[in-house]
Amino acid sequence: MDNFSAAPDVDAVVIGAGFSGLYATKRLRDIGLAVRAFDAADGVGGVWTWNRYPGARTDSLHETYCFTFDKDLVNEWSYTEIHPGQAEVLEYLNLIADRFDLRRHYTLTTTVTSAVFDEATGLWNFLTDKGESLTAKYFVTGLGLVSAPILPNVPGLEEFEGEVYHTSRWPETPVEFDGKRVAVIGTGSSGVQFVSTVVDQARELTVFQRTPNWVAPTGNRPVTAQEIEEIRANHDEVCRLVRNHPAGWPWEMVDRKCVETPAEVREAMFEEAWEEGGFALLYKTFSDLSTDKAANDIVCAWMAKKIASIVEDPEIAKKLTPTHPYGAKRPPAADGYYQAFNKSHVRLVDIKEEPITGFTKKGIRTSQGEFEVDVIVMATGFDAITGAFTRMDIRGVGGKELNDHWSEGPLTYLGLGVAGFPNMFMVAGPQSPFANLPPGAQEQGNWIADLIVHMRENGIEFVQPTEQAEIEWTKHLTEVAESLMTRYGLEANSWFAGANIEGKPRAFNVYFGGHAAHTDLCAAEAAEGYPHFEKVAKVAELA
């Protein structure tokens, strides 16, 4: 029984309506909690509601980009492509919302602007942009890794007389590019997918690049009926593979080293993986590409030759070739990206050599001149991982602001909780694994629900990680990142480390130890009775 006279309006508030938020809402409802959930969009789907730009698709594999808890659903529904596109992922998430009656918990087109822990009542107090206030005992976030878009920090955009779009805030109505002069700013995942898709529609296409990316083909194609039948027949094996893979992929881990393999053998393996597409080159060839710089140099040299063989202009090929290790920043995938630069109407602008200085009525001004365009597409990325949190007013015990607590980078334990913020839990939040999202969202949603059940069965009113647990987890997370190619993420302007945003603290924001290791650590924490959490019956006992 609670030790407070004030009763909460609901037991739990969940923010987010993507994979993380939907599953958390379902699991909390399943254990008997009264749940209110919020999302700023006008429908469920999370990032897939906003990212409607041409070419948007996941580079996860179809059989893993879904939940696995309902075998009947697995046997009834499947994606139609190896790497599902935005519309089909959104269809799947809407199916989840309807099948499990989750919409009734949601208030949409509503942003939670503040979440403040009230020590007098032991409840979280929430305010929305619609003026609603409510209280809850538990606060669960499913905000997503990439939900806080950013724009270039240059003046004059309001002066531009043409059309302006951001890939993560794409309109629902189709955008026409036929016969238009189009500029794309950014060459991350969104940028390379967009370029590959609209290159044959635009009259002119100008790509403004800060940091080139290693872009493998997707290998996308329709899923065959036989493949669907085999996946359904072997569903338990698919789940086992995903559970034990660091990236949450349905693949066995390879156990061979690039540096010990003859050149002709490894090049044949690289070629085969390139043709397969996606993350096959990183995960299905050699075990040392992410751990040994010498091995990574070999695959980068091979990929540089591949780019040079595709791009006809040697100077353009050189500008498109990264200098950072493969995997130091998130490697995107797209079909026909490098080939696009062989077309006469496509230009590449290296903004490190020729920085954007402003926008004009007619287009984009750089240090060397003006580019007149009809459409500007911002594929400029996100204040990733922490941005959705730091844009909200979140305060814990003693009025501690989360922004202050994270002033030098995120501090959490297992990416699931934060010291000083009792009964606040995160699904796929800062310092959680960088891996295929749905398996992690399901594992973490289950873990949080199980912890709340444990609390209720043992008379525990509040839990929060200890400060020492945060310190040790952050130290471990950093050591792991610095042992891999991700240690080069700072110089590669990677959002993994907050390096894509000027002034943002440079710290590793995700756990690179992998989905499997993280799931093992979470399971051990629960089995041992949550030893790294303070567990108290009264708010006054919280440190």
C-alpha cells in the first residue's frame, strides 16, 4: 500500500508510440496498471510516422523487425520486402495498436512538456502542451533514438522562396520533384536513401556533404513465399539467433579473422557480402573488423576501391570516400547512391571545403558562390538519443534537472534508469544497446514490467539506480566503445558520441557491448534481486 494520501490519476505514463512505447504500454497494461500514453504525432508509429520521405526504409531484416511474443501474429502477417519500407512498417505498428487494443490508452498530437517528481506525494507530475496536468506513480519513456531533428546553424532560411522539407518531418501529401532543382543537405541514412530515390526525378540534384559515409547496397528484394514459410516453421530458431547476436540479427556469429585470411579469399567474401547488402559486410565476413584497426583498414581499402570502380570522376570518388573506419559511425545502406554521381545533373558539394554560409531567396550560399534551387531537403539528422529527453523539463528528487545530471553526457544504469529519478524507466534510451530495435524494445519492456511486479509483491514503493551503479555502467560502456572502431566516432562526427552537434557533450550515448550481452546483464540484475537499485518504501529514504 502507498504511504501517501494522494492517489495518482493513473498508475503509469508512457511517452512514445513507436516500437518502444507501444510495447511498454501493452506490458504495463498486462500487469494490471492503468496507463496513459502520449505522442506528438497524429497516429501511432513513432519515427515511422514522421520519416515519410521518399526511400525511407529500415536496414534491419524483415523477420527481425517485429515483435515475437505473439506466434499467431507471426503466422498471420509478414512484410513483403527483405528490408521493409516506411509505409509497411507503419502498417505493422498500426496493426499492433489495433490487435492489442492500445489506442484507447493514447492521447495523440500531444507533447509532454514536463515531468516533475513530487516528493510530497511520491508521484510524477506531468504537463502537456494542451494544458493538461496529471499524476502517475511510474514514468516510462519510449522516446526513440532519433526523434529530435536539427537544422543547419546558418542564417536566412526564412528568406528562401522555394520549398523546404526535413526528412524527419515529411508531409503526408506527396512532394513532386519532377523538373525541379533539388538540394539535399546531409548524407546520413536519410540523405543517401533520399538521393538514391529521387535522382531520376529531379532536373538538378545538388548534394551538400559534410562527412562521407560508407554506403553498402541494401540487397532489398521481395520476400518469397518459401522464405516466409521457412521463417514461420523455424521461428524459435530465428528468435534464438536474434537473442544471441550483438546486433539482434538472425545470424550466427562468425569466428574468423580478416588479418589471418589470404587476400583473394577475403576479397571474395567481401564481394559476396556486398552483394547481399545491408550489414552483411560488417557481421557476416570476419570477427575482427570492429576490434582490430588493421582488419578494418583492409575492408576500408576494399570499399574505397569499390567506390572508385563505381564513380567515374576520380575527384568525386575521392570526396565520397570516408577516412574514418567502417563502423565508427552508423553505416547506412542504399541502392544506387554512388551511381547517382555519374549522372550529369548531379553535383556534390563538400561543405568542409566550401561551407554553407547562409540561405538566400533563390537558394543556398556557400563560401564560393550561390546555388539556385527550387527545393531544399534537410537530411541534417538529429540531436540523437538524449535530445528528446533534454528538450523536455524532467526533474527528479530535490528538483534535480535531468539536463544538469547529463551536462557532461548521459548517466544511467543499463540504459534503464537514472539515479535521483525514482520510478522513471527508459526503453531504448540513452546508454542502451545500439542494435536492431524491436528485440531490444521487447526485452527492455518485459524487464521494466517484471521489476514493477517485483516492487508490488515486495512492498517496494520506489526504485532508482545507485549513483555508483551509474558510474560503473558509464565506465564500462566507455571502455567497450573505446575498444572498438566506435572510438573514432568523434572525428567522424558520429551521433553515437554527440559529435554531430556543435556544443553537445562528447560522450558515448549507446552501449556497443551488444544486444545479447545487455540482455544477459539485465537478466542477471533481476535474478539477483536488483542489487544496483535503491529499493525503499518511503520517499524520505531516497538518497
